[in-house]
Amino acid sequence: MLHLLQITAKDGLVFNPEGIELFVNGKLFVTYRWLRDVGGLKTPKTKVQDMMLMLGYNIEEDELFNLI
């Protein structure tokens, strides 16, 4: 199991980059599906891309959204 935080003797509490990336990607899938199913927005893809940019990730692949 991958955790978001790790504790080391030298550095103390540190973020695990792989764990954070998996967490953010999971939120991408859930949020996109929810926005698409709610249907109130014409561009759920754009909203999710904007959310990901705010979190520091750039999602430009249309194929990714076609898989969802």
C-alpha cells in the first residue's frame, strides 16, 4: 500500500510523491465522471483540467478522457 506521507529518522514527516500522484489521479477520475454524469456543465473536461492545474498537474491528453 502506498501512503501519502512517510516518516524518516533524518527528515521526519515527508510527502511521498508517488502516493500524492496516485491520490490526485484518483480524484481526477472520480471528479470527471461525476461532472459528466451530473450533466449541468458543457465542459467537464475543462473543469477537471483547471482543477488539476491548480494542484500542479497538466492534463492535455484527450485519450485519457476518452478512456474514462
